[in-house]
Amino acid sequence: MSAEGLLQLSWRPYRFVLPRSLITSRGALVERSGWLLRLEASDGALGWGEAAAPLLGESPAHLAAALERLPPVLRRDDLEQRISALPAAFACAVGMALAELDGGWAAAPENGLRVPASAWLLPAGELALDALDRVLADQRGELTFKWKVAAAADALECGVLEQLLQRLPTSARLRLDANGGWDPATAQRWADRLRDEPRLQWLEQPLAPAAWAELLRLAARVPVALDESLPHLQPEQQVAWPGWLVRRPLQEADPRPLLAQLQAGLPRQMISTAFETGIGRRFVEQLAALQAQGPTPVAPGFAPGWRPHGELFAVDAQRVWEAAA
């Protein structure tokens, strides 16, 4: 697209309640909110984006002021210059929409890419056991499960872990997500128990985001994936990290660099949901499909069953836009 062309920006807010609360060490996730972006080029082409509010611990109210500083019509090169100054959520929405206008992606499977099967998200505490049994009763194949830990008493969770391991098939994989809620001693105790467990895929963000040295020590014993740490890492630390990185595109900024990296085969990147609408979902599914074609394919984290149903979650972007009206 020419830098001379004018772009028209339209925004619509959305809000929805999850089917059930997601309990984590950082609190309970009950509802999601954000803004949808419709970006129209002078030739009538459309690009769609989504700006999702932070997942936990931060009010989205301050984000609304950023929209007032964005004119509804502007040149492409002007918009590109503004992206770096935008809050991450809006930079994500704009970058997503521009990538679509540029033909840099098309919703999978429209582009022939296969969206891989997601890991199954287990709720915190003892509820994980019934959830696991339900999935095992309905699903076959090599299943991956993610269990939220550091959200209940450690002794209780250790007991639940033993029961989970007894019920997990030998072909299954297990991710334990502490959301940064363990201290080093607790994390090391869990590593002692799991270091020889072949079904453990990784411990996800077991320690505080900035605990770089402790995370490296733990990663020398068991597989560790970083999530909340990503905003705290220097570029050289991100490159040097020996494990996986959990990428939530709608919680990062302009997603076009990640799109290009996955197209080039960047390894050890797991694509995860921020509980987005259908507009955001079509983009993260595209990224997950690209990741699955790379050198280190892995199940994405789309949390099946944790999003509501309805037009706000449709595959067609125009239907999602109209549902937010």
C-alpha cells in the first residue's frame, strides 16, 4: 500500500464475561474488555484489529485516552510513525490491521495453513481433576494439558499433582503455570518432584518476572517457559533464554515483527490466547499455524471451553464488528 493513501480508523468497545472465573496466583479473571479496530484504505480495502485490555491487575480506563489522540483519518506513513508511542494494546490492533491490508496474512485455514489443536486449560485446585477426566472421556490422541498452580495451598496442589499424574496417559504432556506465584524454594521442590517426569512439558513462569538468575538456575534442572517475564527481558536475554517463550500477541505491541519471525521459522515460541474476540482470534490462529510449520511445533494455548459463544466470537470479522455495536 502506498504511503500516500489515506486511512480511516473506526473503533468499537467490547466487553464480555467468561463462562467461569479463571483463578490464578495473580487473581481471578472474570471478564474481558477492549476495542475493535476497522481500518479502511482509500481503495476500500479493510484491515481488522483488536486492542485487548491487560489480563489482570490493571484497569483499561487509561487506554481510552489514547484513542482521543488518534485522528480518525490520516496518512499511512503518519500512522506508522505513531505506532511506537501508542499503548501496547492499540499498537497491536493497528499493526494487525496494517498487516492485513498489506496482504501479510490471511485467516487460517483460508490461507491453507492448519491451525493445530490447542492445549486444554485445567482450572486451579481440585477442580482440575474433574476437568481432566471430562477431556479424557471425550478426546483421543496426544493431548496437552495446562494446569494453573500457585493459586491454592501448596500442600493441596502437591496432592492434586499426584492424582493428575496417576490419571494422565503416557502420551500426554503437562504444563504447570504458576503465573510467577512461587518463591525459589517452592519452585525447586516442584522441580525435585518433576525433573524425571517425561510428561512434563514445562513449568510456565514459575518465579517472579524479573527473577532472571533464579529462572536460569531452575531451567538448568527442568524445562521452563517464560510468560510474564517477557516485558522485563533485554533483547540479548530473550535470545539467550534456553527454554520456551509464551507469546500473547494481543498483550504485546505491534505484532508484525513476531509475524515475520514465525514466517522465518523462529523456534520455541508458543502462541497463547488473551481471551480475545473473533477478530483477535483469527490472527493468533494464523500465528499458531505458522508456528506449527516451524522447527519446533507445539500445541498453542487457546483455552478451549473458556470463551463464551456468540457473534462476538465469529470467524467473520464483519460479524464480530456488528456484534460489538
